[in-house]
Amino acid sequence: MKIKEINHIALFVKDLEASKEFYGNVLELPEVARPAFDFEGAWYALGTHTLHLIAGRTDDIIVGGTRRNHFALEVEDIEECEAFLKAKKIPMVGPKMRPDGVPQIFIQDPDGYWMEFTY
């Protein structure tokens, strides 16, 4: 078997409307068509991939620091990303540099999922 690439990221969310507000309006990800599943959710474009929000979570996620579960999004300009997040008043960790010189900024979504911005 040959794995080609990641197809999508799925997040199980407590409050679908809060998550849609965050990903769609705050981060300005474009919402894309979603099949007519028998459960609520929303899909957003992440470059050539998609982010799937799935409604219905009732338990708390295990929230740890930025080294724990997270996904990373590649941006063209980390300084522009930082300015964008500051303008939206989104709390962030960083920017900081990895030991190999790659910059990172971390934020959390309404459910506490961590995401990293890097280039």
C-alpha cells in the first residue's frame, strides 16, 4: 500500500455554531459543500484538503500544551499571520522558533483543539 497524503482533518465539536463562527468567520476559511450525512457538521477548505467539523461531542477533550495533539497549517508569511491573529484578538503562543529555525504560532479553537501556523 502506498499512502499519498492526508485527505482531511476531522474534529468532533461540542458547539457546531461556535466552531463555524471560529473557522468560517474568524479564520476566514471558505466553507465547502458537504454530503447530506445523518449528523450535523460543516466542511472548510484547507488548501487542497478539508477540515471536517462533526457535531455531537459531549465529553471534554484532553487539553495539553502545544506539544500534544495539534494540526499544523502552512502560511505564506508568519508575520502576516501574527498580525492577522492579533487583529482578530485571538490569543496565541509565539511566534517562537523551532531548533531548526522554523517559526511557529499556536492557537486554540473553541473546543480547545490546538493548531499551529508555520511555513
